[in-house]
Amino acid sequence: MGSRILKYYLAFWVFGFLFFGGAGIPGNPGGQTLYAQEMAGRTGYEESARDSDGLSEAWLETLRERPEELKQMYTADAVRVFADGNTFQGDDQLAALWTDQDLEVDSLATIGLLEPHDDTYRYEVSELTLRDGRTFRMLVIWNLEWPGPRRELEMVEEVRPVKNYREQLKVRRTQWMSHCNAHEVNQLVRELYTPDALYYNHRPMITGREALINTYQYMRNPRYKLSLEPLLVAPVNEKLIFEIGQCSGSYPGKYILVWTRDEEGKWWIMMDSNI
């Protein structure tokens, strides 16, 4: 297992250095926002799948051929996030969520693979299709440190059609930047985040508005400014959207936002991450 993971690990780094350096989404010229449902069948979509062979393909091969080793594809304290905001933690537990099911996987395609501020990580959105026709969208944070690529966080939800979200998300994203740049931490969190929102950044998961307000105190600095530019928006279903984008200003890295829609049709951030 170790030599096989090392092979994928080295292949991934060499390919990334030569072709895209982790700077953006494969098949995304110009850095414009990509919407996942528009990518199916495009060259960029297919190239993305090949670009990630060192990550998703190793994970899928292990699930299919050596399920008893799947825990080795996760960090010891890996986290699964569910759409209701609950979490599950531990390599054994996350591996069992897959191996305890009788899944027949037809295909796994990467929609986007991006390098965050820390180059020992990757953000990935991919699509898993089963032979029974069901499709699942996955959001994954990969840890590339030795002994090899491992999943540190994942979110997996079934895909269903979703409409009329782009302008709504744009408005909410603009509100986020407005509160942030006005140093209105309380308003930012209370008006944009769900009551049990999650924040993940190299530390145990932070949960809830009060904890997030405490974490975001650095935004009160009068010099703190931030802009958000979405690079990949991947709608999952009528209540869930994955977004990966680029920050500029006081923080130069990538961000992840997971949006959830309430019964009144308003979008809220249920998970925020930047590494």
C-alpha cells in the first residue's frame, strides 16, 4: 500500500508542477467562475478527471480493490460533514461509511482541483456515479504530507436539480464582503451563517455562531480588507451548494463555502474553510 500511494503522490506533484502548478482549475482558462452543471461533457471536465489521478483514482482503487485498506486514505482525525451540520470523525469511522455499504461505483470524475494557501493541501470537488444511476457530489480537503495523499475532510451528498441560485449567492457573497470590510463581525456571522455553522482551519472544528464570532475577531482590525472571487460553484441539490474561490486583500489564499438554503429560500453558510 505504501509504495502505491507514494507512486500516486509523486506522479501528482510532477504533473502539477509541469502543467498547472495548483494555481487554478484545470480546463479553466482565464480564471472565470465555473458552474459545475455546465461542465459535464466539456474537455475541461474530462481533463480535470485525469489531472487528479494521484488523488481520487488512488482512493477509488482502494475502495474497489482493497477496502480493508481504505482507512489509510484518511488522516487519523479525518472529518465527514453532513448536510444537516453534523460531523463524524476518525479514519476507521469514515472508511466504514464507505465499506459498510454495498456500493457499485460506475465512475469518479473530478470537477475542480485547487491549491489553497498551504501547498501541502488540495481542495477538490468531484462527482461519483453509481451503477444504479445515482450521482453524488463530493467536496474533499486532501492532505498531501507524508506518508502520502489522504483525505482530511469530506462531504458527500446526492445530486438533484437546482435552479435560480447564482444571483442569490452573489447578493449573499456581497453582503459577506460588506460586513467583513466594515469590521462588523457580529452582523457578518449572525446574518450570513447558520446557528450551528462550522469553521475548519488546521484545528479542531469550530461550531456555532458564538465560537465563530470569537474566531473572527481579527476582522475588527481597521486595516483588514477581503474580497471573495468564486472560482468553482458546484450546486448539489436544492438545499446545498459547494463553492471554492480566491480571497484577495488581507488573506491571499483560497476559501471554501458550503451554502445551505432555508425553507424561505434564503442561502446561509453552513461551513467555511480556509487553509
